[in-house]
Amino acid sequence: MDKKYKVSDKLNGKWHTYGNVTPGEKGPRLGLRVSPELRELLANKKDGEWLNFLLFESDGESPQRAGLPRQPQR
């Protein structure tokens, strides 16, 4: 893995970025920022349930804008 990814998911209809996955010396490295949104996401899960995230290539574009047509700048 030689690319950087954003770790994101929707919570209450809004996209949040929780951290990133970066290349590391011994393999991919996951970093998560502890935030109120991450705590809420974790609190909504029961023991044994999976918590799934989406990975977006870190190209400077936010997940909610990825794939949307760009509006011309005026």
C-alpha cells in the first residue's frame, strides 16, 4: 500500500472523517481521532457487532463531494 486513505462514514445523515490509513514501515497504519462523533458511533454498537468504515483515497476531496459534478467558479 503506497497511498493514503481517509476513514469516513455517515452519522445522522452527515459525513465525518474519523482518521486515516497511511503506509507504515511494517504495513498499513490506521489512525483514529477520538471525537464526539466517533464515541457516538461506538456507543450505538453492541458487543460483538462490527463497525464498518469507508476508505476514500486522500486526494484533498471530501467524501460528500466525491463523484458530484463540479460547479463552475464565478
